[in-house]
Amino acid sequence: MPSDHQAEGLPSSESSSDHELEKQLRDQWIENTGTWIQKDQAVRTGFLDAWMLGALGDVEGRRVLDIGCGEGRFCRLLAGLGAEITGIDLTEGLVERARALSEGVGTYLAGNAHDLAGVDDESFDLAVSYIVMVDLFNYQEAIRSAFRVLKPGGRFIVCNIHPMRMAKVNGWIRQGNRKLFYAVDDYTLEGPRREEISWTGKAFTSMHRTLSSYITAFLESGFVLEGLQEPTPSAAQLAEHPTFDDEYRVPNFIIYELRKP
């Protein structure tokens, strides 16, 4: 999450080939699989899950594809609400963990969000992308693939780091310990952001794209945009997690509600 990140600046576009960047995006998750499994998920469980479930609506009896499912935490939540869940993730260690924790409920596949190989056309009622787009080398291809596997009328719910936050990660301007405001810079310069993140203690690469680029990609793939949310915690959630107070000051996350005609 951006609140865990310490920016190290932008690598130049000439610093590595596209192949090297794609490999880096993949390998860093392989290297940090164990750390991610142990990571505190309070931001998701503390308020984002509620927004995602609200956007998804009633999932009972619905076939749901979780694209970039990780260790399957959200899959298990949806399965508990009656969904017929399939999770897919490129990191085999996370898929293995998801299978181990599923107790035989749901299906977990090792595969790439870019092409969703092995997933049949028009086979799902709902698809979910829960803070995954920032980790994808080719987000446009991934969006087209999500469109392909959804039935007509199917919905795609995408939660992502807000482009305003990804433009300049941890951009708080401070006076001592006081956060004065959040600076946005290099917003139109799309591409990798390499930063140190607290849950690994190492540099990690994520991908920044503008809001207009994401929406254009959704529309060009054939989706209809039905809703756009910038989540904030409720008063009760803030009382339980006082460190969430920053969520009111500048949007940290964004949820796109999309439908396949």
C-alpha cells in the first residue's frame, strides 16, 4: 500500500527492456511470497473489503473469477458468501497457499492475468481485480482478457491504487511529524515506480498509469463504466483503525464498476 511505501524515484525508460521489466514485476512476487502471506491485511479487511462487497452485490450462486488472487483470502470470503469461486495468480507459491487454505472449496489456477490462458470464454458472471493492475506489465491486455471470460451482462470490479497516489508514492510534505499536504508530481509520466516498501524492507516496482488511461482501456475493451468509487473508512472503521485518518485527505484507492454489454 502507498502508506507503506518510501519512494526511491523513477527509473529511466532506457534502464531496462520491456522483457526485463516484466520479469522484474513477476520475480519480485516470487521472492516475497512468504512475506506477503504473513503481511497484515488491515487496510483490506478494515475497510476496503466492505467497499468491494458493496460493488459486487449478491454473489450467492454466481461464478466469480478473482484475477491475481494471491493467497486466496478474498476468494475464501466470497466462497463463504455462496459464490462459486475460481482464483488465478501468476505466483505459484501463492496459488499453492490458496489451495492449502481452501479446504477443497473453489478452484485455483497458476496463470497470467494478461491472457487468462485456460479460462474459457464467457464463463463467469463476475470478475474481480483487487489491487492487481499496479503489478501488471500489460494492463490493457489483462482488461481485454477479463472482458473475454465474462458472460454478456457480466461485471468486472477493479480496485486499484489511486493514480494520484501512484504518481508520487508517499508524497506527503511534512513539517516535523505533521503532514501538511500530499504532493502529486510526474502524473502524466506513466511507467514503473520503484520504491522501498515496509512489508519487504526492499525496493519494489509498481506501475503508474493515469486515470484517463485506465478508463480509456476499459471502454476500448468494450466495457461500460457503471460506477466509480474512491473508498474511505466509516466512522466505526476509523475508530477501530485510527491510522486510517489519512484516507480522507487524498484518495488512496479507486474502484471501477464495469459491465460487459
